[in-house]
Amino acid sequence: MLHSSSQPIRPGLGLRLAHYLPKSRLFRTSLLALLACLALPATAQDPRDTAFLTARDAFRAGDRNKLERAASQVNGHELAPYVENYRLRMWMDQGDSAAIRDFLLRHDKSYVAEKLRGDWLRWLGKRQQWSEVEGEYARLLAPEADQTCWQQQARLQRNDSAVLDEAGKLWLTQLEPPEACRPVLEALVASQRLGVDEVWARARRQVEANRPGQALSTLNYLPESQVPDGRSFDQAVSSGMAYLAKLPGNWAGSRSGRELAAIAVARIASNDPRAAAEQLDKLQGKLHDGERQWAWSQIALQAAKKHLSEANDWYARAGKALLSDEGHQWRVRAALRALDWGRVRDAVQAMPPALAALPEWTYWLGRAYRAGGRTSEADALFEKIAGQASFYGNLADEELGRSVLPPPKARAPDSDEQKAARDNPGLKRALAFFRLDMRTEAVREWNWALRGMSDRELLAAAELAKKQQIWDRAINTADKTRNEHDYSLRFLAPYGEQVRPAAQNQSLDDAWVYGLMRQESRFITHAKSNVGASGLMQLMPATAKWVAKKIGLRDFHQGKVNDTETNVLLGTSYMRLVMENLDNHPVLASAAYNAGPGRARKWRAERPLEGAIYAETIPFAETRDYVKKVMSNAVYYTALFTGRPDSLKNRLGVVGPRVGEGFKDPDLP
């Protein structure tokens, strides 16, 4: 049996076989050509595909000669512009601006031109060709952070003071700036628009975000006499308790001494907020208001994440501390866990306007108003987000007494619209990348091609992706429509022959199973997460092995995890086992599927908790977002499967209190 494409012919095998082949030149040539093809990926049988891959590898290796040879063989290929891009980038040091500008003109507004223009801008910036930097920046459609900083450097050369205003607005948010931004920040400090307070505020924010290295760099902007000792800073960050135990007698006599003590308290709080509070009680008489309040805000933040009952009181002790966006949001969540609607209201109203306007905080402010009897104001807030196909959009609809149903289905794309999608150069390049199993590049090219599309064009592109069985792009593309919608594309349900029977066999709601799969993998059968989870249902190796043993699946090995039928069997079996171990509650089970059953149980409160509050107060951002989307997905799948509306509130229900420690299956992974 010949080797498959997943087991390529060993190097040199063809030459060794040639010794034993018949002398017929035609036979020998044909068989050697076949062997050469078998050594290539199955997706790269077209000679031009092979030439493109050779060109890409040559570019990565810096082999100009090999790149030039391959480039001559890709004429007419969908990805030929990428090969030309490689050549231009390889020769960029020659400064051939005419060739680059010609390429940018011919491929104007394409993704490949955007990337070349960005690289060209960086090249110009490093050579301080400032007028050219500004010209190229003006033509970028989606500039990246470092490209913006190169443009700002260019403007500084002509004394454009507005640059400093722009940089000032990012002082507390751009916490890990690219190297190109450093001269802009230095100019901002040198302009004396920032004082010592602002430098320490930025450093505190960086410590809160666990970027101590960046914080230490920021502190170098202080006057030389006020820069804290690097060793002392490192010890305060890495071993807060030990640092506080060895404080010198005069530690409170300088700003840096007090700030480092507050930083040490904040670092202790990340592991043990109560211990940090005890230390701060001992120190706070020697701290100034700003230092003390910031330290309490950090203790409160960590306590809120750990669901400690003291979090609300510690937030109160933080007083007027300048909170980060995360600090503001956990202040609301702490109040939600306590069912203190007055504090919920005050915490949302204290947020920066852009943050308070997000759907989650619009919804919870509405709930706080309603709890306080301000019904008309609550309804006005719910109206702002009602109708959105999202967790809080669904909840707002239900607060207003409306059913959650997909909108009327848009007219299917006609033949002309479908042809336009097939002929779209960006989508054609994306499909070529998918064909070559270059998913990252394919997704970037596909998403770029969608820019500026009308609803009709988006629906045609989504239909094209569906026909190609690129399920994730079909879903994400259909998700972008604004007025005309097709929820059968937004909520695709492929692999029905495997999924629906498996869900039924496990006595699971198939809408919930599909809602979870949609969030886990977007139905990419060979999806693999950065932590090693695989397949449609993103099973971890240890979990798959445990479930296989639990259900008596014989002859299981890890190679079977990406087999659709096996993956669905193991995934739905695990969903049932998790449900049985967590009160048969889908919110708990969804959290457990993403973060583990032990965490899902630990996050319950001491008393019954509304399912929506449980979901909103999950400490892990990824799991919090995941659970909300899985539950909202299930509502739409139910409506599509049955034609009847579903209730997200009913699905969320009430999460019971934390009782007992063990699981029915004590070794449940």
C-alpha cells in the first residue's frame, strides 16, 4: 500500500527505488513524478500551489534565488500577489519605492497591500523618512499600534502638538506599548504635561495588569532623585510579604517608599486579599490618601474575583481611587453577588461613559433601576439593547415581555450575488489559503474581504463559505449583517447525523449541545486549542481518555479524537456526566466544560444565585464570555429546531448554593 499524504515518502526513497525500476524512461519518469506528488500535502497537488508553498518557504528562509525561481511558476494563481509581496519585502532594503508603489496601486485596498504598506511604513520610519511615513500612514485602512506611533513620531518632527494630546489619552490604557511608541511617550513626559502623580498612576495600572517590567520602565520617567531602587521594586513585586517585613524605619518618608509598600500590598492581595487587608491596616496610617485608596482598590478587586463577602466594604474604603476598567466592572459584580442593587446602580453610574454603555452594564443598571421602582427608566435602558442577538439582548427582550425569536429570514442570494461572491478577489485568495490548509492566513484574508460589504454581499459570502463547508466563516460572516438576516446561517447545525442521535442517547437538549459546539470549535473538525483540546467538541487528551474508559469505548487512542463520530460520542458523554455531577444545571455544566467541574462548583455562592448573576461573576473572562454565548446560542437553536420561542431566563434558572465537596464521580476531570 502506498504512503498517504500524512506519511510522506522519506527523503531519498525515490532515488533508491529508481535502482530497481524497469529501464523504460517513460515508466521511470512517471513513477518518480507520482512519488514526488505523494510526498506533498494532499492539498498541494496543483503545481502552482506547490510553487506558492515553495516561494513562501524560500521567503521565510531568506533564500532569494529559490524565491525567484518559484515566483516564475505562479502566474495566474490566486495567491500570486503574495509571492510578489514576498519578493518586494525581500528586496525592501534596496529601497525600490517605485516597485512597491506600483504594487500598492495595483492591489489597492487589498489585505496583501495593507500588510506591505505597513511593513514599508516601518522601514521608512526606522530610516527617519518622516514625510513618506505620514503619506503611507494616511493610506492605511486599519493601522496597527506601532504604525500609529511611527506616524506620531513623524508629526513630532514638525512640532504637531496634537500628538501629545493623543498620547495623553492613552497614558493609562496603552500599558505595553510597542518600541516605536517610546519616543512619543518620552516627548509627552518632556512636555511637562505629566507630573509625578501621572507617572505613578501609570505604573500602578501596569502592576495591576501584571506587567511589572513595564511599570519599572515607566518609573524611569520620574525625576532621577525619585526613581525607586530597582531591587526594592522587584522584591515588592515578587515577594510582597517579605518586603513589608523588612521595611526600613524611614520608609514612609518618601513617595517611592510609600508607593512600593502599596504595591507590595497589592501583590499580596492577588493571592490572599484578607492577608493583604491585614497588612494594609497596619500601614495605612503612614500612607497618603492616594496610596492608601489605591491599595484598598486592589484588595477589593482581588476579593471580588474570589467572591469574598468583604469585597464591597473594601471597595468603599477605596474611596476616590482611580479604577481601571477591570476594577470598575468587578465593583459591579461584587455588588451583584451581594444582591445589593443600590451599590450596583452607584457602581455602574461611576463608570466611564463608554464602559457604562456596554450591553452588560446597561442591562444591570436597568435591573437596579427596576429594583428601586424606577420602571420607566429601566425600560428605556432595556430598549437600548433589546433585539441584539446576544446574552444581554435576549435578557433585555424578556424584561420587556418579548419573546426571543430569529428575525424573518432574508431572501436567499440570487445567481448574480452568488457569482459576485465567487469572483471576489479577496474571497478567492482566502479559499486558496483554506485549500492549502493555511487557516490563519485564510481567516485574515476572508475577514478583510468582508470590509464594507452590504448585507446582501455578506449573505452571499456566508452562503459561499457554507457550500465549501467552511462553517466558521459562514457563521461569522452571517453574524455581521445589520438589517437583513439569515439565522440558519448564523446558527448552522452541521453533522446532524452524528450530533442529534448522540444528544438523544445521552438525554441532552440538542440545542444546548449545538450551542456549546458552536462556541467550542465553530464546527471545525480538526480544530485544536492552544492548550491541546481537539475536534468539534474540543476535548482535552486526559478528558477524552477518561470518558472513553468510563463509557467502555474499546480500542480508543488519541488519534481517534478528531474522528467526528468519536469526538461527538465522547463530548456528549462528558456533557451528561458533568450535568449529573452539577445539579443537572446547564449553566454550571457549561462553565465546567470550559474551565473544569471543580471551578464551576467553587464559583457558586453560599445562597441561591440567579443564573445570569452566576454567569456574569465567573472570574475567568474567557469562561464568562463562553457561558453567556453557549446559553444564548441554545435559545436560537431551539427556535430554529422547533419554530417556537425559547426563554433564556428559564434556561439560566437559579444556581443552587455551594453545598458538599464531592462529586458523584470523584475522579471527574
